Amino acid sequence: MAKKLSNYSQLLIPVIAILLLVVFNLFRDPEFFSVGIASNNNGFPVLQGNLISILNGASELVVLAMGMTLVTAASGGQDISVGALAAIAGSVFVKVLKGGSIGGGRVIAGFLLCCIVAMIFGSLNGTLVAFFKIQPMIATLILFTCGRSIAYWINGGATPTVESPIITAIGSFIPGIPVPTPILIVIVTGILFALVFRFTNLGLYVQTVGINQGAARLNGINHIWIKLLAFIILGACCAVAGMINVCRLSLINHETILINIEMDAILAVAIGGNSLGGGKFRMIGSVLGAYAIQMLTITLYAMKVSSTDVKAYKAVVIIILVVMGSPVVKDAVSEFWKKRSGRGRAAAAGKGA
């Protein structure tokens, strides 16, 4: 029972953050979360509203937060190159699409190739961390610095556009389906992670390596391979995020694509109640953390806060959330409730006597 309560308490911070934002927005504007149906440019009915904007706008961040959770749990550090790697993957995707007429086969080929390239770069980051034992943030600083330049070179310094009904459908709506396609991609990605954790021991191995690498090695777990695999999976997540963003805009801009998203991905993991020092993790916590960040962003924009001030307001709120979820605060709250429950039992025993 105590173990179950501990598991649920890990989700307390993101759930409280989302509930507070929901209550605040309902008081500020009772219609804030209303969902309506409108017709898009092609005449198909589609869902619209702030709630849909939150779920849709957070898609890239949610996918990256899932991969970042594995890397954090396995290595005890964070990958700060995910935005740059998404730019590289997006550039490869566009390069393939520009090679001829854009059809279903070319789109699939482009996605597979950008996945392979992103996973190769992810494996390079993983090699530096797992084999050479370089701290993850320092190891990924290399790609963070040069990744967008690589994306720039892939397309010869251009900012090419890719216009096609298929690309539009991936970035917005599939004809006849009112739910934005990026939301569906997030659902598919989450199901894939759930299946992997359900039918393999990857989740257990990642947590074991993150908690005690030496003990994991003594139990026959190859800690180098587990860390490397975590970075490779994160690379695939970067490819998915890069593809979504390219399809949203129908172009690739190496300088602005998913700029600064690595910081939001790390914060999503932290707000989700996962230890940034590695070990035990809950993927759903990171997902909720990502949606909490996006809900905060949409709320600030709805309050007419300028884009230049949004980051400052987000920083203040995120500091509060992270402090609330810190081990010091958690221990203090736990100690407080232990004393309260102890006094309650003592009083009950006194009355019984």
C-alpha cells in the first residue's frame, strides 16, 4: 500500500499544476476550455478551442519528454541537444522530400531516413556518455553547439518549403478526422512506449542502471548498452518531433525549428516528479509535465502577455513547481503528515482508554 501511495505521490506536482491552471482559467474565462467544431479550408469538420491548442501544441514537447525521461533515468543527466538533433532530422526529411514528387512512399522513406540519422547522432551522444563516461550535459553540448549548422549544410543553406496534401495532413488534420494529426502521433508514440515497457524489461533495466550501476553490472545488466539504447530511442523521438514541426510549417528553418525546446523537455521531466539524478521514473509524469508547460504558455498568451515576457512568467511558475517537488520539500511534508497522523492515533488511543 505504501509503495502504491509513493508511486502516485510522484505524479502529485504535475497533477496539482494542471488543476491549478484549470481552476485559474475557469475563473478567468469560463469558456476557456470549451471545444467547438469548425470547417477547415477543405470543408472538413475539425475540433478547435484552447484545449485542442494545448494538446496539439505540446505534441513535439511530449514526444521529446518521453525520450528525455529514459535518458535521465539511465544516465542521471540530460541531453541538451534534442532541439538541434530535431533540426538535423527535419532537414534530412525535407532533403528526401525535395528529391522528387511528394507521395506516400517518399514521405515514409524520408521519415525512416531521418529516424536513422537521428538515431546515429543519438548513439554518438550515448557513446560519449556510456563508454567514455562524460557527463551527459557536457557530452551533448557538442551537438547542441554544431547541430543547427549541420542542419544548415544538409539543405545547402536554404530554407526550402515542402507543399503537399500529405504533409499538410500530417501537420494539421487528416481529411475526415477532426482530431489534429500531431495528437494522434503522440498517442501512437505513447502506445509504443507502453508496449515496450509491458513486453520487455527495458523499464526495469533503465531504472536499475540509474539507481546503482555497479549492482546492475553484477546482476548481468550491460549498463553501457542500456545507456546507449536510451540515447538511441531519444534520437528517434527527435526525428518524430522534427517531422511534426516540418509538416506543421511546410518548411525547415534550421535556426528556429524547436528552438529552446530542450529546456522545456528537461523541465517536463522534472515537473513530472522524476529525479534528474537518474533511477526511478514514471513516463506519464513527464507527459503531464509537458502538458502543464504548454497549458501555462497558452494561458499567458490568452492573458495578452507579450511573447518576450512569457519566458519570464514561465520561469517564475516553473521555479515554484520544481521547488515544490524537491526532495527537501517532499521530506518536510512527509514528516509533517507523519507527526499529524501520530498525534491523531495518540488522541484516538486516549479517547478509547
